[in-house]
Amino acid sequence: MEFVSIGYLCFLAATVICFRISPLHWRVPLLLVSSYAFYFTWNVRMTAALLLVTIVCYFTALQLEAVRGRKTASTLTFLVVSALIAFLAFFKVRPLLCKSCNPLIPLGVSYYTFRLISYLVDVYWGKQRAVREFIPFATYVAFFPQLIAGPIQRESSFLPQLENNGNAKAKILEGSLRMAIGFAKKCIVADNLGLFVGWAYGHLHSGSSLPGLVALYLYPLQLYADFSGLVDIAIGSGQLFGIAAPENFDAPFSAKNITEFWRRWHMTLTSWLRDYVFMPVRMLTRDWGEWGLCLSLSINMLLIALWHGLTLGFVVYGIFHSVFLIVEVLTATRRKKFYSANPASEKTANILGPLYVYHVVAIGSVFFRAPSLGIVTQVFSGLASRFRHVGADLSALVAPPNHHAWIAFPAYILITVVDRYRRRYGFQLPALTPRYLRWSIYGSVTAVWILIGLVLLGSEKGSDPFVYALF
Amino acid sequence: MDGVIGERLTNTFRSLFGREDIQLSRTTTANDIKEWDSLMHINLIVAVEKEFRVRFTALEVMSLNNVGDLVDTIGRKVGALKN
């Protein structure tokens, strides 16, 4: 069941209605059953695996609390966390070892494995008490809106909300609007930009630099619209059940340097890796001075890259970003001193920062998108070509089926403005008066949903798969 | 922050973050000091280790939730050294 499908919308609507009309003590079991039903439609065997790892981690956490402070606790944590990492690594490595196997990692494995690892480590570190009741714990692990692509929510922020789901009513409109933004990002922006990027990768040999430029500059926007759209649908779906999730993006392309970019992009993954990889590794390497810092940053960045796939392209992607992170961290003190002595330079750097970030991210994204390093070379060598056939290439770029794809650009600007408003003020529409305005908005949202439903019903091929649902 | 450990810890914070206005309490966390990010956290741990001549384990550092936990851990370490 894809997020962008009439099936998902019907499933979600049915679950929300049942959730709303159920007595309070039935709501959490209902969410658990619907989450497993959702997962069951993808893969029966992986549903059994999800249940098995959930049971193992539930009892492990209880045992960890019983033996806290003893050597057994660290041994048990090490064994179970290693088993979880091996479980995840198996699906990542399998396509390399078995060419005939399905190259895609089963849905959600990354996300629920990360949730379980952080839960066990938090219990081991004494930051979290082991959850006594199995049903809320299993619901946390399998919560279907967050199963496809996160965000990676920690147990400490999720479980208290399950206990207090009487507030869900006020979030129906908020969640619907958030989902509508997600659908717009995916169907109007990402899919249409994907047409241009797809065209570019298919015309790298045209002898013009236009395909290279399109591949370089549009893919980061496509990736952002695709992934943040997916997360908007996930967060919006969760809000319908009264579950607020952490944000995964904070205007990443307005970052002034690469360090800031990684604090604004896939925030729940980067903060997860910061807490459970970077900090422990940095602790172990703290006596090595700047070398230890460089090593910790590189390991962290490489893991982010390799999580996307075990290919040479992702290794280069990780190293590429590591270099910028290391240079920025090592020069931070000197830059701070320089800027305090030259305030005008800081203003200039703040203006040029987002341009620098976008170019670094765009160059790195070629390694992310291109299927091989040979294609990467073609993209960059294409950039060095002259604008020889630019007229013919431009005509081909906007020819059918791409002739309506330009809509992505105004839609991107509009959605960026709406998103900025949402981040700053939220969607506090129920507080609005007068009543006619409120009901106009309710009516508009309903009309948008009917439109989305009709588009999905009428679409022959449906939407393209989400890029990040593959990881 | 009161106590010998609290005063020395406040001075360590002020020196590391370059801010004389830092006031610590047992409930102070990284959210209360703008410059206290994951990179500075390890620098802080190293500075505290130097100041109090103690050595933290990874588990001790990862278990810290606020400045109060840090003071207690330092207290245990220093007490153990004296004993």
C-alpha cells in the first residue's frame, strides 16, 4: 500500500473513524492491529520478523533494567544491538551477494530497527525506563504512518502521547492540511521535477551542457520535495491520531554552511546518529585531539551515506560531505574571530552561504542519483560542453510528456511559502473567528481531498515511488 | 551554583564557552546554553576531566541528563579518589 494511493487514503480514513468512535482503552490496540494490517499488505514474512524483533527487544529491555549496573547489562546490550545491526545489514548487503535477490530493502526495516536500537541503548544508559506494557511498546515500533520513512521518533516523545490521545480531535484539520502539503510536494513538485531530471540523465550524450545543468541543479529540489513530502504525509497521518512527530526538515537550503545543512536535513536520522554513533565514538577518540574529531565526523557521515546503499557512489558522497564538514569545524574558531573583527564579511558570508550550500549539495547529489560513477563522470563532463544544441535540447526538455512539468517551479515557491508560514505559526485554524472563515477553510480542505482522491483514481500509472521509501 | 564543585564547574563552563554570564543550576542542560552542541559537549567533558583530574567512562557521559548529573558524577569520582 503506497502512501500516494487511493488505497492508503481509504485505509487511513477507516482507521481514523474507528479510532475516533472507539472507547479510549481500545484505541492503542486498534492502532497496533491497523499498523500490523498495513505492514501485512506489503510482506507477510517481514510482518512476522517485525513481531519477533519487537518481542525480543521488549523482554531485553525488561532484563536490562533488572541487571542495571552489572557487567551482564553491557554484554546483553552489545549482543542484542549487534543482532539488530546484523539484521539491518543483511538486507543492505544481500543485493551485493545475491544478484537475483530483490535489491530493495523490505519496507520500514531501517526505521523500526533504529527505533529499537535507540530504545535499548537508552534503557542501558538509564535515560529511559523499560516499557512494562507490551501493546503500547509494539505500537510505538510498528506505528504505520512512520513505518515507511520515519521520522525516527524516540520512545520518550511517542509513548506519553499514546497515553493522552484524547487531544486527537483538535489535530484532524492540522493533520489533513499537513498531508495535503505532502501530496502537493510529491505529486506536483517532485514527480514533475523527476521528469526533467529523468530527461537529463537520458540525454547526457547530446553534446550540450543543458542535460548536465538540469541533472545538477534540479535533483536536490526533487529529492527535497519527494522526501519532505513523504514525511509531511507521515506526520499529518500521525496527527490524525493525536501523535505529534519530530520535524525532519527545517528549510535545509537556507543553511549557511554544510554543518548547518546537516542539522536541517533528515534531522531525526542525523540526531539519532549524533546520539548513538558520533558521541560514543567521539568519547573514545577524545584524547586524539583534532584527529579524533575528524575521524568521528567521517565515520558519522560515511554511515549516513552507506545507510542509503552500499555502493561506491555513496562512499564518495559520504567522503565528499565529510571533507566539507571537517574543514568547516576546523576553521570555525578562526572564522568566528575574523567575522567579529570584520562584521561586513559576516553579512556577505550569510548572504552567499545558501548559494555555497546549494552547490555543494548539488554536486554531492550527483553521486546520490547517478547509478554508477561512469554516469557521474558523464554529468560533470557534460557541464564542460558548450551550449551547442541548447535550442534543440530546450525544445526536447519541454516536449511531451514534460510539457506540463514547468508547474513544479511555481508550485515549489508556493509550497515553500506555505511551509515557512506553518513552521512559524502552525496551523491554528480552529482558533480562527469568524465562523464563516473557518468553515470556508474546512470546505476548501475537503474539496482538496476530493480532488486528490479523483486524481489518484483517474491516474493510470499512479505517482512515482518515493525515493526515500527505498532505504 | 553552590558548592566547591559547582563553582569550579561554572568557571570551567565560562572559560570554555567564552561567556562570563553563564549561571549554572542542577537543571541546566545543553538547551540552555546556545554554544553547547555535540561538538562542544566532548570539549566540555575533556575540560572537566582536566579541571577535576578525573576520567569519565563512555557510559557515565552518555547517562548524563543535566548539570546536576555531572556534579554528582564528579562528586563520586573525586570522593573515590580521596578515599
